[in-house]
Amino acid sequence: MDKLNLLKTLLENKKAEDITILDVRKYTNIADYFIIATANSTIHAKALAEYLEKELKQHNITVDHVEGLNQSSTWILIDLLDVIVHIQTSEARQYYNLDWLWSMAERVQV
């Protein structure tokens, strides 16, 4: 839970919106938790992802890989192995609707 608290706080620090944490352990083996956060633009999404990478390194948390980190990306995925962070613009979040796709997963309050 400490990692989840840290991730949520870091996202909030850089003004990510509508942060949702899902416990997906019962439904997939790719991660224990998904964090879905909304960025207000592609530039904001990139800034959030770069900030997370930098801050996680300072907390000795290894980022396995990052996908979608380019100037025009509407969805950036940061894989920490046990937690996957999805940073999406509001348009991408509505279109891909991960909240609905994983609606059977328990929402975690931290």
C-alpha cells in the first residue's frame, strides 16, 4: 500500500485528475494493481510520466518499462511489474474506458 500511496501522491502533486486505483489480482496475472489517471493534454501526460519516472527512481522503485512516451501520445503506460500506471487524456480515457473494462475489480482507497 505504501507504493500505491506514493504513486497517488505523486500524481496529485502534478495535477493528475480522477485517479482510480483498481485491485486486479483476481482477474489478471500481469499486475496486482492498476492506477488510472487523467491528464489534461498530451504534454501534461508526458510531464506526469517523466515526473513519475524521476521520483520513483529517487524512492528506489524500479520502472520495468514505459510505453507511449512521445509528444503526441494520449495514453502512457508505466509498468512497475506489480503496479501498472495508465496516464490518459480525457478523450483516451473515455474512448478506451478502462474503468468499465475492469469494473469488476475492487476500487482501492488510499
